[in-house]
Amino acid sequence: MQIRCQQCHRPFSINRDAILAILEAMEAEKQTHHNADCPHCGKNNHVSRKELERWAPAKAQPQEPQAT
Ligand SMILES: [Zn+2]
């Protein structure tokens, strides 16, 4: 996923495997956001769990288009 650093405004990415690991850790800690370190300036960037889950669904999501 692409993240734009809130500090230096440069983009960086987190790969899917890393996101899955992060989500697992967040689940264990019951966290709602993750601090992603910017590789450019080293600053923490808040990334919401929702955002992470959008990029790397932890479980197979039952995406039924219509349930009527
Ligand atoms: Zn930065």
C-alpha cells in the first residue's frame, strides 16, 4: 500500500506480507492504528486499521454483491 508521509510528504509503500504481519500484531494488541516508519525521514505515520485491511484482507472476505 502507498502511504504519504505526514511529515515529509514523500510516498512510501508497505508490502502485503508486512501489512498482514502488522494486522496480526494489531489484533493481538487490540490496536486501531499502526505507526508506520517513514523510510525517508524516520517519522511515525498513523495508519488506520481499516486502511490496512483494505489492502490486505486478513481473512477471505465474503463479498456477496447482493444478498436479497
Ligand atoms: Zn517522512
